[in-house]
Amino acid sequence: MTEPTANPDTPPAGDTHDAFVDDPPLEDPRPDGLRSATSLLVVNTGNGKGKSSAAFGVMVRGVARGWKVAVLQFIKSGDWKVGEETIGRQLGVDWQALGHGFTWDSSNIDQDKALAQQSWATARAVVEAGEHQLVVLDELTYLMNWGWIDADEVIRVLRDRPPTVNVIVTGRDASQELQDIADTVTEMREVKHAYNAGIRAKRGIDY
């Protein structure tokens, strides 16, 4: 289930900056012994923009492949009406915004914790049912890191998921345990962000 696979155009793991900037590669960079995997666990983490956006790009790709896709969001509430949700629902994605919004806006953190546990129970049921070929667990790392849900349980469920269920987890500060069981981990690094210059999140770009 977690055997690695690769896109034929994907360069080898590690820092390929010098090889691909200074000179075009003249030798095939693909490793020997490539094999297929029944499913992958992907983690998008880091402090930069693009973690969820990248996951939603794969969401569209999965739909295009005829997959049944589910998205579960653990922080954003249904009031956000993000653009990805609009198009996802139009494409037939099973979309659930399970959160109450940002914690700094909360009037009852204990209620938020209880909601987080209910949300994880919903997500676990979706993963374990095995009916979706792709499940996006957006912003899940925060609930794990805050101790609002049992992180060890999350690791077990994702590691032992049905063999045909691909999962993408997004959020900052992904734990080492989560990274260890993942097939692909990408860290988004912030170089510059308009928000830090006092520019509000822009509809169509940020949500």
C-alpha cells in the first residue's frame, strides 16, 4: 500500500538545484526498479502558502481520473465558501467543512475541542470505509499538534487504511511520526507573502 512510485518526469530525491539549473540533465535520473503502489499517503506541510491549494489540485486530477473523492476540512467552517469548495461540489466531490473557524475567533475552545473529536471520527469513518480513492484531510496537523485528537490513533488509521485509499494531509508542523509513514512529504517554504505587507487575503488567489 505504501510502496513508492514515481512519475517518469520526476527527478531523483534530494537537492537537484545545481543539476537542473546549471546544466540540463543528460542522463536519465529515474531510479532503477520502479514499481506501482496501490495508494499513497501525501503530506503537504511547512509555513508557506500552497499546502491546501496543492491538495485541491490533486482533487481535480482525481476527479478527472474517475475517482470518488472526499475533502474534509478541520478548521474552516461552512461559512467560508472557498472557491475550491464551489468547484469541488460541482464536480461531485464529497465535501465537508467540519470546523468552527480560526481559534482566535472562538468563544468556546472546549466546544471546539469536542467538535474536533467529532470531525476526526467522521474522517476516520470515511477513510476506513474504503469507498473513496482519494481523501483530502485539510488542516489535520493542527488538531494533532494541539492534542485535540489522539495523534497516535491518526497515525494508525492512515497507516492501516484500505489499500486503494489515497490520502493527502495538509497543515503546518507535520509531526515526524506522520512524515515517517508518508510516501511523499512536501514542505512549503515562505519566501514572501502579501499578507505580511498588510494585504488582505484575495478572493480567487487565497480562497
